[in-house]
Amino acid sequence: MKFEDLVALRDEADYRAALTAIRPYFQNEPEVGSSGADVFDRLALLIDRYEAAHWDFSSRQVPS
């Protein structure tokens, strides 16, 4: 997944590709202000937007 391709997650396949692409950034955190950090931020925003549009997290209850 190239940075220029990160415009929108159109379907489940795009979503899964974004999850796969972001995973290495959690294991090797990019330096703030680097191009890697830019890609991480863009992926995180796209994933968040996709999840917000497709799942209702507000109805989940925290286990007691």
C-alpha cells in the first residue's frame, strides 16, 4: 500500500489491507515528523473512519 493510494477505505478488502499495513508501525514506531509517521497517521485515520462508518461501538458495554 503506497502513501499516495491512501485516500479512502472503500470495502472490507481495503480495510484489511490497511490493518496489515499499519501493524509494523506498532512494532517499530516511526520518528515524529518522518514520512513513516505520516503514513501511520493517515492509516490510523482511515481505519478509524471506516470503523466508525461500519460498526456501532457505542452499544458495547464494558465488562464489570
